[in-house]
Amino acid sequence: MGTLTLLFHLSLRNIVRYRRRNFFLFAAIAVAVGGSTLSNSLIRGWQVDMLETAVSGLTGHIKIQAPGFADDPSARNAFSYSKPIVFGEQTPILGFAQRINLPAVISSERETRGVALVGVDPAMEGISLYRDFEVEGDTLTGPEDGRLLIGKMLAETLQTKLGRRVVVIVEGADGKSRERGYRIAGVFEAPMEWSEKMLVFTGLTALQRTVGTDDFASPVTELSVVLQTDEDRVAARDELIAQYPKLEVKDWRQMQPQIAEIVDLVDAIMVIWFILIMSALTFGLVNTLIATVMQRTQELGLLRALGMNQRLLLIQVVMECVGIMVVGVIVGLLLGVAMVFGLGDGIDLAAFSESVEAFGMSTLLKPILTIEDLLLFGGLSVLVGLFASFFPARRALKISPLMAMNR
């Protein structure tokens, strides 16, 4: 223990003695670790944003539909929701919502567009993107409200506005078209532009009266369930399959496989990006540390002449290198955390909205930093420093007292 303490003091003294050289090493390590921390927090934010967008975009973690609805989205392929959802205590949910979601045509005095007509109960839509709408005018008061809530971009396309009347054509449960006039109660703005262009909302019960029949008075086309965590998704899906054996029960990964693949790739992207940055840093560290050892030939040779064996010399050089790396990593992590907090409001990507939404993201990217990521970056960085210290330590072992005297 006394020998290790002596080596620690020698290493600390050498780090302090060569202040200028080590300062640049600290700075390089801190910038690399801080930059990788920030970039990985943005990538993590991208991952979480895609997951939240996939779940909140009227899909939920799990969606229940009638067989055949995905191929033929019409009220003829709706179902009646009467049996309540029951989950075990080990599968907590945030909520669920029943809806009618049908393709429709909306017409104003000047334009006609294809849209998705969604009948909702506003009280149940706290689990969907509906909760994030900024509405000009009135929101829907309840499932009986027969007015419309349309997106701002759709209102501009239709050249209509708040309080005006529009005509909506939708297919009923009997296969016949229903045409009805609606008054626009409110115009909403949403984080995702596609929802402003494509979604039109009205009351669930009001829409059921429009598309239903005497034999099928209360059709529902989907039932979305949102869980507290995505880890409970598989267990919850299995429970719902058992409860609704005659209906199709799918999770968001089955309904949006492209987004699921991207979410899975994000972890690999983070590791690859970290390896690239640390690899570049490692080459710089190795070259600098080897040059440092060569400058200290006389000092290291003197230690050998005084009786320090190769093992102790190896430990001392590794201690110095790892000490430099640890300090640089700590400063880098603090720098990365500070930059993440500096971007707490997120990065506005509205100028690239079409490209961003193609990846299932919202136009506001917020960095997310977890304790697990910090520990991972810190641990891997120290391991990189330990690996980089092997080469200068190996070079130091080749220095003999005779070589030091000749210098």
C-alpha cells in the first residue's frame, strides 16, 4: 500500500509539474467527452421523440381494431365496444380512448380535400396528440358535440375560417355515403404539420349517429391504450388478446415497423458515434503521451537507476495517463451536462418540418440525458484512457539507465 501511495504522489506531482502540456490534454479530452455527451443526448432525444410521437399519434402503445379494418378502413369494419378493459396490477396504464377514425372528404365553398374524420370523446384524449393542440375558438365540449375542429393548415387550404360551414362526406356502416354540413368550432395548431393537414375532429357520439345504422348504432373503429412504460407493452398486448379474441390487437411496433426499426437503431448509432470520437481522441492521446515519455527519458532512467523495477514504472506511467483521462472526463461530462441544460428548450426544426416528420419526429428536438448514459460515457472514456496508456507505458519500459545517461 505504501508503494502505491508513493507512486500516486509521484504521478500527481508529474501531472501538476507539466501544467501547460497537460492542460491541452485535459482540454482535448473534455471537448471530446463533452461533445459526445451533447451529441448522444440529442440522439437520445430523437429516439424518445420518435417513440412519443408514434404512441401519441392516435396509435397508443396498443390499438384494438376489427379484423379487416386495416385493409378496408370503413365503418362496415367497425366493432361495438361494450366489454371494459381489465389489466392486472402489474400492467399499469395511463388511459385508453375509443374513437371512430374514417377517411372522408371535406369541402368548403372553394376547395375540396381528403381527410381523416375522427370522432372522439375529448375527456379521454389526454393520452393522444389532441392534448397538445393550441385551439383558436372553441374546443369540442364532449362526445355529443357535432361541430368540427380542424387544423390551421387545412383551414388555409380550404380557404375557410372559424365559424364557417363545411360539408363532409363519409361512408356509413351500411356502405352508403353520408353527407352532412358542419360548423367549424375551432382551428388548432399542432406540433406535427401532418395532423394540421389531415385530421378533422368531431364528437364521438355525434359521428356514431351519422355513420351508424339501426342495427349498428354505436360503431367504434379503434380502441387505443397508452401504458405508463413501453416495457409493459408485450404483457399488456397478451392480456388484451385474451380479452378480445375476435378482434385484432396490435402494438405500435407492429403498426409502425419503420419507426420501430429506427428506434432500435438509435442505441447502435450512439455507440458507433462514441467509438468514432474516442478513436480519434485515442490516436492523439497515444502520440502525445509517447512524446511526453520521450521527453522524460532522463527522469525515468534515473528512477530505474535508483531501483524502481519495470512493474512499478509501468504502474506509475499508467497512473499518470489515467489520472489525466479521469480529470478530463469529469470536466467533459460537466461541460456536456451544461450544454444539454443550455439547450433545455430544444432545437426548433420547423424549417425542415417535412424531412423531420418523415422520420416520425416532431419539429422540436429536445436533448435527453440519463444517468445511465453519463455512467456509460464516463466508464468507456476511462477505459479508452487505460488503453491509450499502454503504449507510452510500454515505451517507458524500454528506457534504461544507460540510455538516460547518454541523453
